[in-house]
Amino acid sequence: MQNANTPCYAFNTHSEAEDAIQLLNSSGIDVKALSLVGKGYHSEEHPTGFYTAGDRIRSWGGTGAFWGGIWGLLLAPAVFFLPGFGLVAMAGPFVAALVGALEGAVVVGGMSALGAALTQLGVPKDHVIKYETAIKMDKYVLLVHGDEELAQKVRAVLKGSNAWQAA
């Protein structure tokens, strides 16, 4: 599943990430070619949870509405507890890469499973640490899986957004 380069965009808030995904969707970009990874879990007075009901993700709590909406658009929703990160929610083709990294013992050289999955998908190694740090800081990372034409379309649509990319 290694790509030459998987473009990634980081967003400060879940609403910025959701707006970007909705914008990409309304621009005709197939959102099934996107992955979103983020934490966004904080202690709240109300419980937060996710469950499936009739092949549909249901959720509740402070971030539940956000992840429930995103999971309705993107493929393969999942929540993992990752050492050094805590609970991390994700959806899209990235989930398969993370599972592959966890199952295949791809984690080498002190790299986390999250970092190994990012590297496996084509994120340059010198950018991986920046995106891992963003996730640890409760930001959201959007990955684009596809060819250069798709990457250029996404870049054009997100040009004026609040997204940042590792340089």
C-alpha cells in the first residue's frame, strides 16, 4: 500500500476538519479516498461512546456528533488505544495501514505504530513526527490516498482553508 507521497493536512479543530471534508465532498472529490485521524477526547461530565447499529455508526458525547458524522462519510471507522497517544479515532484507508503495522510488527527503530502506518502510506519520514505531534496535541490529520491528479484537486480546494502541511 506504499505510495510515493501521501499528502496530509492538519487542522486545529474538529470543525475545521469537518468543514474541509464537506468542502471536498461538495467539490466532487470522492471522500472514500480520504482518511482522518485525531484524538479529540477529553474528560467530560458526560460519557462518550461509539457503537454500530444496523451497519451505521452511532455516537454520543462532546465529540460524538463530529465522529458520527465523519464516520458516515469515510470508510472503516475505528478507535484504538495507542501508547503515547491515548484513544485515537480514525476512518478511511489509514485504518488498514495501522492494523497492518500492528499485526505485522512493522514498528521498528523506535517509531510508533501510528508513525509506521504513516510511513507505510508514503508520508515522508521527516514529516511523520510533525503529524504525530499534531495528533498528540489534539489536532486532526487528513490523508489523501490517490494519484497526483487527486492530490492536486485536493490542494486546490483546500488552498484557502486553515489546514497546514509539514514542510
